[in-house]
Amino acid sequence: MRPLSFARPRPLDAWLLFITALLVIGAGIGLRDPWPADEPRFALVAQQMVASGDWLFPHRGTELYSDKPPMLMWLQGLFYLLTGNWRVAFLMPSLLASLLAIWCVKDLGQRLWTRKVGLYAGWALLFAFQFTYQAKRAQIDALVLGMVTLANYGLIRHLIKGPDWKMWVLGWFFAGLGTITKGVGFLALLMILPAALASVRGWPGVRVGAGDRRFWLGPLAFLVAVSIWLVPMVGTVLTSANPEHRAYLEDILFRQTAKRYAQSWDHPQPAWYFLGVLLMWAPTILALPWAIAPWARRLRLRHDPRYLLPIAWWLIVMVFFSIPRGKRDVYIMPALPMLCLALAPLLPGILRQRVPRGVLYAFSGVLVAVMLGLGVTMLTGEPGFERKLHAERGLDRAVTDALAWVLLAIGSWGVGSLLWFARRPAAALFSVLGGVWVLYGIAVAPLLNDSSSARGVMREVAMRIGPEAELGMVAWKEQNLLMSQSRTTTFGFNQTPWREQLRRGLAWQAQAPARRWLLVQDVALPSCVDRQVAEQLVNSNRRGWWLVPMAARVNCPVSPELPVDGAAGATQAEDG
């Protein structure tokens, strides 16, 4: 494996990049179920779309899901119809979006500079930690990154290499698709601001073309893209007498967009929060200290828009998301590909310097030492460590031992990589990271799947209650309904307080006490349930669960009081 043999780029170098990307990102697809956070939510919504045929108004259980536009769920449902396998389908949008993002920065680097620069940009993006991690998950952020990067690709092709009106239209169109993926997709269009400023100041090579009538084809393409979802959804709401549809429209268009930005109600963080998040872009971000001075010279002396546009847009995104009180690490991730693009021309020179090479080798060494240390600790550590893993994660001795051996295998691969690529620290690091991500996908994730996905606990539920029983769920999470193997009833979700869910569940159980069971999260289990008769299940997703037969109810009132912890957590905010 020679990930950085770019002295004389050959046609096979590009194939090596994309084969490696497919292996690193795709390893493990089909071997695990959706994990929190967010993955079970989107997969459940997609599953209900396919089952119900209602693709305009997403549902989560019996409640409408209005936190995010439906693009990701549409794609997951489509891939299920194509593959017939949810374990494959739910991860496919992230895989394809990530591969497209790598192709975009690779192609832009090649067009703006050289083929060698394009390859550096692609490798830098592939192994940036946050990118690889999200590419292997089915949260919405990898898809947003892909849409925004495609939009940036089209805009830069027009603004720097143009005029190219087809690319201009393409950029606006994918910005629109990004907006109906997650509302912030429109941010790609802010790339036009530094280009317009450079054009006004007379920088060479920048062409906005605002005076051309074809300029307006871009905004039109944006409207066409958002109309794919917005027009049929709004039309249905306006012609429907269903008040839930109108509430859905108001929530997703106003509360979850402008109001969420201006008056964030969750994930409070200080204004400088994203400066720390940049560390998650390692190892790529490690080159930043050696890039700032060359960037400044190229901008100040050469007026080079090839650096201005990606750097300015990265900073715009950082500032935009630093303003509201609520922040999550993934918010700024769509800016990562543009940072890789701006760094790529400088990386060959940086990697020839002694200190950056030493930093990369040290980074690899620390990563390998951590893998080996964790493996040894899990095999030889004190019994209390294993008891903690069992109590919090539901992992038994066989699983923890298997995980330990996988970590030792990763560490051993890392040692071999450091020795083999002793004179090429970047190649050594990419080899180490490649081993980490591939073994994580094919070995670690399957071992953790039962406890992380709720498949294990829901399989145990089905075995205990039998095939003829019915299951009602109180204070449940999306992964419970998604993984349920029994006939299941829910009594509301996010919009229904746990106490009300419990009241409805108790009434439902009383209608057929011989065959109906309740699955209740431990923090919502009332004192009127006899713990000696109810059945406690193994923890899943760091939560405890109880199976409650009718016989375990001891004079439960119509609306029993929740425990103190349960009352505090009875209403839950959604992730951003």
C-alpha cells in the first residue's frame, strides 16, 4: 500500500485513492444495525415511509417527525427498495456522499493546480478523523457534506475556471438539495461573497457574471431543487384538513430553522467551541500552523482566488455557526473539504520539513500505543473494569475479550506500518488509520452491535414474552421500535410525556392482561410495579429496561407518579 507515491502521479494513483476510500468507508456495511445517536431515528422514519407509502410526512411511531427534511430518509428508503436489506440501505447515502466529496476535492485540486495537488486533497479529506467517522455512520451530516461539497464544486468551477454556466446551475441545484437535506445547505451559496469581493477589487481570474442573464438560472435551479419536497408538501398541507400536517409545516419551516438558529434550546456551547472541534480534523489540521504564512503571502502578494474562496468560505462557516448558543461538532464539518483543498498545494512542501514529519510520526505512535494499551488493559485489567462494561454497555466477558484481541491486532498492524514506512511518516499514518477503520468496521462494530443497537435487548424481550404476546413500550427510544421482534404498540413519543405514555400503556395492558407486556425504561418505572415480579433486562445504550407483566402491577393508579429521575427526563430535546 503506497498512499502517497505522488512524485510522478500515474493513472493508477487515482484508482488507489478511491479503492482505499471504498475499503475504509465501506468496511462493515451490512454487519451492524443503526446505533444512537440519530441513526435509529432516521432508519425508523425511512422504514415507516416504506411500510406506509407516505413519503411526504415522516413518522416516528405514531407521531410526525418534523425535525429534519426528508432527503436522507428518502434515500435510505430507496436503497432498501433496491437492496432489500436495511443493514445495507441505511449506510449507503453516507458512503456515496463521502466518495463524491473526495472526488470533488480531488478534481478541483487537479483543475486549479495539478494532478498531484488533487490527489493530496483527496487523501487529506479521506483520513481526517471526523470525516471518516461520519462517513461510516448514517447521521445526516455526511450527506449534507456531500451535497454542500458538490455545490461548492460547481460554484468554484464557474467562479474561478469559468464562466461555466452549467457548473453555476449545478452548484445552485445541489445547494437546494442540501437545504432539503438539512436547512443549512444554503450556506454553500455564501461562496459567492468572497468571489464578488475579489472581482470588485480586480483580482485576476474571478468571474461572477452577475450582469449576464444566465446568472438567474442559478437561483432558478435552487428553487427547482427545494421544490422537489416543498411544493408537494405545502400543497398537501393547504388542501388537507389534518391539523397535524399544518403543525408539521410550521415546525419544520420556522421553529426548526430560523428559530433554532436565533434561539437555540439545546447543546449550549461558548463562542470559541469550534476552535476545539478543529482538533477532530486531525491529522489534516496538523498542517495548519505551516500553512498560515504561505496562505497570507499568496493572498496578499499574488491575489490568488484559488486560496481565497475555500479559505474565506471555511471562515464564514465557522463564524456563522459560532453565533448561536447551540452548537454541535458536526455543524462545521461541511467546511472540511474546502480546507483540504486550500491545504493541498502546500502539503508536498510541508511534508518535506523535519518538524511536520516528526509530528505525523509521533501522532501515529501515540495512536498505536493507545490501541495496544487498551487491548492489554482489557485482557489483564482488574475485574471491576469488566464489571463496569457489563453494567453500562451490557458486554459480557466473551465480547470484551474479543474486543481486546481486535485492539491488539490493530496495534500490531500499526507497529508494522510504522516500521515499513519508517522514512515516509504520512504513508505510515495513513496505513495505521486505514487499519483502524477497516478493523473497526469488520470486527469491532459487529461485536458491539447487540448492545449498541438494541438488537440484543429486543431479541431478549421477544424470547421472554413469546411469539403470541403483544408488547407495549413506555419511555422508549427509536432503536427499540426499530429492532422490535414482537407485535408492538407505542403510546406517543417525544410529544407525549412519559407519565401520559405510562397511563395509556397501563390501560392498554389491562384490556388483555394475559398476553400484553410493557417494556419500560427504568427511569420511568413507577413504584407501584413490583420489582420482584417484573423482569429486569440487560442494559442497552447505557439505559436500563424492565419487562412488566400484569402480575407485577400492585394497585397501580390510573396515572402513577414517575420516579424523580424519570420526571426530570420526561421531555427530551432532539439532536440538532
